[in-house]
Amino acid sequence: MSILSVKEVTYIYKSKYQSVEAVSNVSCSFDTGKVYAIVGHSGSGKSTLLSLLAGLDLPTKGEIYVYDKPMSSMDRDRYRRETASVVYQSFNLFPLLTALENVTYPMELRGVPVKEAKEKAKALIASVGLEERIAYQLPLMMSGGQQQRVAIARALANNSKILLADEPTGNLDSANGKIIIDLLEKLAHEKDYAVIIITHDMGIADRADIVYTMKDGKLKA
């Protein structure tokens, strides 16, 4: 059973003046223990597909299933708290919170006791290869690569097994980009995550176990 399945999904953006079919009759599935890359040019529909996989919106047609349960019938906020996490190109850390506080935050939302949340946050920060001192720094005191690793640690805080990454190396140099891809690959192959990366970088696609290509809203393996 796939952790995440997309069945004949279409998504149409509608405005006063036009409607655009950003995702067109897409079907695919994702399993734990693998790295997936969804590649395509800007405007191909890959970021819209990521938003649907993250439960930020629902398809116009078709259905997305999580452990064979339709997402349309789920509490999608809870889905993002407990099952799927998103890592963005721009890191999206809270600028006035330390790394430790950023990673602790989603656990506190779930009611995890403060002491337990802090201990787990410290362990997660160490697990992504950051020194202990980074835990007490604000985002602006860190390099881009360090910020992205904190963002990944935060994404892991709720034990969600689906990790969605939107251009995770887009703001990084090649050395830091490699560190991030190595980390995502390790999470899939050693920790049994389903890692789904949206990217235009074919170097990342070369590292993936399975590559999907999007063009004009359509997906092919």
C-alpha cells in the first residue's frame, strides 16, 4: 500500500477572466523508503501538484489518498501536523525565534510538554549535522545551508513520514545543496521517509530513486 496516491487529479485555477488547467489528469503514487523527484520547467504545474500533495488545496477533479483514505474527507490541518511536512526554498523559519524554538514550535502546537519538546528538538538539530551552538542562534545569524537544515529538523519534529521539499536547494550554493540532498536521501533510505522533491535541477533528479516529469500540467514517469 502506497503512503500517498494520486488518482486522475486535475486542478483548475479560475479567475474573473480565465481558467487554467494547471494539473491535468495526473495519477502517481509514493512509497516510504524512496526519494522522488518531480521535475519540469517553470509553469509546468509541479508546484501546484506539491500544494495538492501537502493538502493546501483540493483537486478540482480526482482524489488524493493517504494510506488509502481520501484526503477530501480528512482534517487537512491535522494531516500537515501529523503526516506530511513541507520544506521550502526560502526556509520559512520564524525570524525572531532561535533554531531550537523553531524546531520546538510544531511540537508545542500538539501539546508536547516543553521539556520533552526541547530535548527532542536538540536531538533533531544534531541529527541534521548542526553543532549545538546553532540551536541558540536566530536565522539571520546562520548560513543558508544551516537555515535549511533547521527547516528540515522542524519538518521532522512531528514524526510525519511524508516529507515534501519545494526547490530545497534553490537558494544554496552547490556545496550546501549537496549536503541537503545527502540528508534527504538518508532520511528516505535509512529512516524510511517518503521524500518528494520538486525541482528543476537535473542533478537532484539523478540522485532520486524515481523521477516524474511534468509538462503542461501532465505527468509522466
